[in-house]
Amino acid sequence: TSSGINAEWPLRPGKKEWYDIKAPSMFTVREVGKTLVTRTTGTKIASDALKGRVYECSLADLNDDENAFRKFKLICEDVQGKYCYTNFHGMDITRDKLCSLVRKWQTLIEAYVDVKTTDGYLLRVFCIGFTKKVNKQVKKTSYAQSSQIRAIRKKMVDIMTKEVNTEDLKSFVVKLIPDSIGKDIEKECADIYPLKDVHIRKVKVLKKPKFDVSKLMDLHGEIGGAVDESGEAITGGAGEFIEPEIQDAV
């Protein structure tokens, strides 16, 4: 064939290999999928090709529930055995969910803030909310005044800053899963103007601290990165010396 090397690719056995993607311990389902990579050949190492890959997973798949509109990005930070160990890299809401929230006769209020976690991650957190009708309201519209919008936006920024500032990345992601921050904002802003459908719309990771494998293993609930050939964590106390097996021949 004229396509040369591309035509031969499926016929060459053993050029590619599969790695399992492991999600951090904040999620119920830990093994979220597999990824394909070219085998290590010469100076091209397979683990280097895997590091930095970003995987987008629905929260429904990660937590085995019905909450499918929230998407989490996981980035591969380390490879051990046949496992890609990932870390949180961002969060987003599906477009269809966002479009279903936007309607006429109400005010849309958005806010965002750049804030640092206690363990040194710089995050940009976006929030969205909508005004709602009060009980027994006859008027068709429920528009907020510009002064009320400013007050609500300030409240959103304050709450998001407080929630991120006082937590590490793991604790913040645990709060993102049930969207408890959105519920807090809704409650706090009720005295300014009643709100509905308040969500953390998006989270971006702007800056990260220097990579530390032991912290990544803590995030995955495993001991200091000790794994066997198959990629399974070796059991033993933290910092405990693990004696190697006696070999028959060297």
C-alpha cells in the first residue's frame, strides 16, 4: 500500500501497551479506565509519554451514582507498574445542564475568584446562580437590582475564598462532589434576593506546588509509593523497612 508505515502499524504486535488509570481516594470508583501508550524503546520511555495526560470523567462514573452533569479532569502525575496515578486537574459542568438552567424572566449572576489552598494549589473557581420567584408571587419576572447583584456577587466571592483558603486540595474536592458550596451560597444570599440553581460551574488549576510522590500516594491512600511488579501497593506500616525476598540466583 502507498500509506507505508501507517498500513503496517496494526500488523506489528507488541508495539503498544495498556495502562490502568487510577483515580484519587476521594472517589468511590478508583479504576476509571485504561490508556494506550507506545512501549519503551531506546530513549523513548512509556511513562514519560503518559505523564501529563488529562482524562475527563463524569462524576456518575467516578462515584457510581446518577450525578452525570458534573465532569472532573484528572491528570496523570506518576506511573508505577501498570498504573497511572492521577490527581485533580479541574471540574466543569456539561453544556446541556448549563443551557437547561438559563431561562427568561430571571437574573443570571456569575462570579469567579483566584484562591490558594493550604497545600499550595492556585485555583480559579467560577460560580453561577439564578434569581427565583418568592412564594405566592404574582409578578411574572424576578429581576434583581444592580446593587443586589453586586451584593450577591461579593457574597459568592467571600464564601468561595473562605471554603478554598482553609482547606487542602483533597478536602476541597470532597466539597465539590455534593456541591455543598453552592448550597451555602444559596442560604447566605437568601436575605439579599432568593436564589436557585447555585452551582460551582467550573474549577481550573492555575498553579501547582512542586511534585511530591509521597503526597500523591497519600491522596491515593497508599504507602509512600511502594509497589510490586504488577503495580499493587505493598502493605506495611508507613516508613517501615520492607526486606526484599531472597533470590535463588543472581
